[in-house]
Amino acid sequence: MESSEGLLTEEQREMLDIVEVLSSSPSLKSPGAKSSSVLLSEHYVKAPGGGKASTAGIAVRHVRRTHSGKHIRIKKDGAGGKGTWGKLLDTDVESHLDRNDPNYDSGEEPYELVVAAVSDPLDDYKKSVASIIEEYFSTGDVEVAMSDLKELGSTEYHPYFIKRLVSMSMDRHDKEKEMASVLLSALYADVINPTQISRGFFMLVESADDLVVDIPDTVDILALFIARAVVDDILPPAFIARARKMIPESSKGHQVLQTAEKSYLSAPHHAELVERRWGGSTQFTVEEVKKRIADLLREYVESGDTVEACRCIRQLEVPFFYHEVVKRALVLAMETRSAEPLILKLLKEAAEEGLISSSQMVKGFSRMAESIDDLSLDIPSAKTSFQSIVPRAISEGWLDASSLKASGEDGQANGPDDEKLKQYKKQIVGIIHEYFLSDDIPELIQSLEDLGQPEFNPIFLKKLITLAMDRKNKEKEMASVLLSALHIEIFSTEDIVNGFVMLLESSEDTALDILDASNELALFLARAVIDDVLAPLNLEEISNKLPPDCSSGAETICTAQSLLSARHAGERILRCWGGGTGWAVEDAKDKIQKLLEEFESSGVLSEACHCIRDLGMPFFNHEVVKKALVMAMEKKNDRMLDLLQVCFNEGLITINQMTKGFGRIKDGLDDLALDIPNAKDKFTFYVEQAKERDWLLPSFGLSDAS
């Protein structure tokens, strides 16, 4: 009799095959997946007769008979139990590789991820500067902090130093806040350039929302730091306006900027109030330091006490500004020849003691060499005296000759044209000073034409802007207006490009006297572009002409380009010095066009003359002449000639301006003939009329126009 174990219907065999496939499926090995036995029990296998199928036939696959006759339950998937081999690929059983096994293969070792710490240069820098700041707060030694920061390098991270310095001091006493401001002023330009200082403060403003979590009065403190930076001339006032455009109005940073501007910088006597806000400044303003230096030098000349003078210099605690001591000492020696031996003795002793470093000594002499021509106007013997002091200082070993610039800074003449250039500089300084007093542009232009030295035009531009930067906004505005007039009258674009190149090349020396020189120069460049004195491409030309080591000049050009690329740049730059007499060439041209059109329709001569006079730009009246002649050609009537006659009779348009206007038409006559076919004939007629009425200079000719 056969055992019923092997008797399975076809349906039961198919079900077993399905269960076997399911049991080997990886998806069923995940947590929560049902086992094959459960699936099988859920699909109750029915016997052919409709009753319950016998499970004997199913169990046959899960029971194995041993030699002893015992039944051993085989593990799932045939992994086996005691006395069995287990399944072919058993991933449930932990395997151990024996490295001593002859068949050991290292490739069978499981992969092990090794986590290695990656060093972030910025994180390392932040840790280093934190220790420098902590040490500075403990010692108060500005010189050591400057030296440590220089040795640290990584100059591209300087904005983070500014952010860390200010944020660390914000959570401390007023003493540390004051020390932070003092250190920033000391680092300005010598260690950290102005652009990086602005970037560091902008980072602080951006992070105001985070800072306020730990420091509740962040808005007021940070606003005061910004105001103090503006007062100390290390941050331009325009920073607030620029930063405000990039900060959301709902942020704490916007409140910081608003507080700095309205609560601190707009108050009467705000500079003194801001400097004393943290219990009195440990740093004097630049003007105060200069005054103290002048006083101690005068006292030294009277007493002759070198030890006391050195002690007073040391008490100033501004070693980064000792070049001013050198310069003022040299000026005093030139003013009072009897004081020269004492002055040289003081400088020599200060150098030998290490009180005045070699670099500060060289800076002082270099500044003196740069301004020796101007000084000669007040002290005729200044140049001779300086030329005798320099070799003596070099021979005695307290002035490093190799560090002096080769281009005449040793006080020696540079060639046969030196005397001619010296005389020119002397004359233009007087002309510029007179212009600042009178605001008479035609008079200045006439004075330059009388000098008859157009090859020195770039030098005039350099001197004009340098003198303006050391004065108030009124003079800066006047310098820009004059520059526009000179470009139209007697300066070529090349003259102006070369003048700005000279300014940028000497910008580091200029910054010694004018702390915000870089930003001021950027504004002059941007203003020149807005006024059509320079084209935007000229900025690239200026940049290409700068020497490779003139990094400050390149940064100034970048700042000017940033100012020009901002929204509504034209209007803001025109008002960068508080408005005043500034004008844009396009605005002037538009006004002239409108007044001529009104005259064409009304014919009222007196009103047209009144409008020309109201323009207040007599140096630009050649534009009136040009546009009037073009309009006469287009309208085919000579009413405009009547206007020019009245203007000439009243002295409103001079013969020079009339000649320039006709000359501009002559230069563009070929282009004009494309729109007005009979332009050449009409212009010939106008020239004949002008000569009959004595409007033109005798030198004016038509040879090029015919």
C-alpha cells in the first residue's frame, strides 16, 4: 500500500511551486513580509472533493528522515539543522574570514569607510584671529595685533577678522568696544584695504538678526560701530546708502543702518559725541594727532631735550602714523634753518631707538619729496634744504636709500624739464586756489590758455583733484564741474585718462594725508563717466595703464565701476557731494534744445537770452551756437542767426565760444550732410555772415569744410 505522502493533485503541486518562489523572493525577507507557510495557510488547499486537503503531502518537503529514523525539521530555505550542509548562499549566517587560510582573498573583506577630518582654511583662520583678538583685549597692544595679523596672512579673509573683532567686543564692556574701534583705525589701509573693511561691516549688518539672539541691543551697538567707522574715516558715508539697498527692510540690519544714519551721524557735533560714547577715545582724531605732533616738535626746538621729545612721541601711541612726525619735522627744519641740527638729531635718535621704524621714516621722506614743489611756494629754499638733508640721513644710516622711490623722491632733479615743470606746478596751484574762491570757470580756462603748456594738462588734473579731496564737498563739486568744462574747452580725453592714471599711481601716498582717498577718487572717476568726460571703456584703459603693483588703483577703478552699475547711479553720483552746482552734459544739452525750440515757436529774443543766462554755463555756450546753426539748416530760416547776434552783442556768447561752435559744425559737416543735403552750402553762408559780423576769430577757416 502506497503512502499517501506522495499523492498530490496538480493544483496542490502548483501551489507548492508558488510558495517556493515566494519564499526565495528577497522582497519577502524584509520586516513585515509574510512567510510562505502563512501564505499557504491563508490559501487553504482544498481536496478535490471540496474538503480540506491532507497536509501530509505538503509536509514531505519539510521533513527529512535520518539514519536513526528520527524526523528533523529542516530550517527555512533548506539552511538545515544539525548534521546538514546548509544552503548554497547563506546570507543569514555571519561568516568569518581566516587570514591564515591558504585560500584567503583580501577582496572578500567587507568594505570599511574611514572618516577623515578635512581641514577648512576659513575655520582655521577664524580660530587664529579669535586668539589674536583675545590677546589684544588683554594687552591693548595695537602694534602686536597688527604684526600678528600680518604674519597670519590669508589676506582674502580680512573681512571675517573685522566681523569677529566687532562681534566679540559687542558682548563685552565699553573698554573693549573702544579698543576694537582703535584697532580698526590702525589696521586701515596699512594691513586691511578699504574695500575689505566695507565688506566686513556689511557682513556684520547682514548677520544682525543672528547677533540679536545673544546680544539684545545689537542694533544700537552695531549702529554706533558703523558711525564710529565713518567718523574715523575708515568707512565712507556712502556705505550706509549702498548697504541699505542690499538689505531687506524687515531685517535688523536695516534698522542698524537707519539708526547709524539718523541717530548718530545726523546729530549736531556728532563726531565728538560718537568718539566719546564709550567713555572717551583712547585714539585721537587725525587732526588732533597732527596738532600734538606740531606742538611737541615746537617744544623740542625750544628746549632741545631729545629724551623728552622721544617720550612725547611714544605717548602718542600711533606708531603707524609716525611718518607724520618725520614729515612735520622736516618742514620745521626747512622753515627754521637754525632748528635743522636739532631736528636731524631727533630723527636719528628716534630711528636708532626703534621708536620710528625704517618704513615710517621712508614714508615720511617720500611724502616730503612728493610735496616739495608745493612747499617751495612758501619756503623758497625748501628743495635745496631737502636735497642736503637726504644724503646726510643716508650716510648716517637712519634712512634706507634703497627703499626710496627712484623717480625723484631723493630730492634730485629729473632732467632739463624739471625747472619748467616746477614753475608750471607753482602757477597752477595759484590758479586752482583762485578758482575755489571765485568759481570763475572762464577766467581759469583763460589762465591755462595763457600758460600755453597743454603737455602738462594731466598734471593740472592731478593737482586739481588732489587739492579738492583735501577740502570740503563744495570744492569737490567745483572740481568735477571744472573738469567737464575743461574737457569741452581745452582738455582731450587722453589728457584726462593720463591725469587719472597719475592720480591712481600715487593713491597710496595720497591716502597718507587723505584717509578716504580711495573712495573719493572712485567718486571722481564715476562722476567723470556720468558727465561724459570719460566713457565707461576709458576705465578699462586707465586700468591697463596702471603698473602691475598698483593694487590700490585697481581697487579704486573696481569701486567706480560698482558705483556706476548700481540702480539710478546717474542721479546718485551727480549728488554725491550734496548736489551743488553739479550738472550733467545730457541735461544741459536737453535744456539748450528746449529753449531753442521755444524761441523758434515764439520768436521772443529776450526770453531766449534769459534762458541761456539761467543755464549758468558760459563755458558751454558753444553748444548753443552748434545747435542753433543745425536748427537753422533744418528749419531753412535764419531766425537763429538773429538770436546769436543778440547774444554776441550782449556778451552772453563770447568770440571764443562762437568760434568753437562753428568749429564743431565744421568738424561734423560730412555727417550732417547725410541728413541735410545742402548743409555745406548753408554753413558756408553762415560763416560769411559770422565773419562780416566779427563773430569769429581771424584764424577760423573753411578749407576743411569745402
